[in-house]
Amino acid sequence: MNLEIIKTTSKDIVQGQEIWVSGKIFEAIKIRRKMIWHSKIAFLKKYEYTDEMLEGPFKKWRHKHKFYNTMDGTQTEIIDEVEFELPYGVLGKLFEGYAYKQLQNIFEYRKIATVKALE
């Protein structure tokens, strides 16, 4: 996705941390221009955190990250729960199913890329 961290208020993930990211976030859906995404860690506890978009391409974005050990304890499973709303009112609502599918593709790609990076 060619994401680049422009600025962050902390090098570690801490509650209240803000981050600004630039990248071709929506290349999967043919939007090729770079966008700035500004988010904040709104909630943090052991093995879980939630980031919320403050500025960016969505009307609303809330992303919960959860980390679990597998039953045999040899791997970590990452669960992503995303709540989002597209801009443009009724027109945006018409495309939410499509956007949801594209987000699934992005998270699946991230999962595969993470596994490859750790091998």
C-alpha cells in the first residue's frame, strides 16, 4: 500500500498517540492519489488497541486490533474489527459493501505480508 509515516507523537503505541500516514491507501479500488490519514489511539490495553481516524478519506473509521495466542501457543492471531462510514451520504452508503470487500482484501494482504516478513 506504499504507506509512509509522516509524523507521530510517540515511537511506541500508547493511548492518545497520534499518527499521520501518507500513501496510496485506496490503490485497490483505483484511487491512486496519495492521501493523508490522521488517527489517534483511542483505547489501549494489553493485547488490544483501537485507533480512530481524525482526518482522512472516511466519514468515520474505528479499527480495533486484537492479538491472541493460538491454542498451542506457537503463533499469534490478529483480529481486526473495523467500523466505518463513507462520506457522501446516501451515495456513500451504496458503496459500503464494495468498500468492505476491498478492506477485507487489504487486511488479507497485510496478513500474508506479515507472515512472509517474519519467516
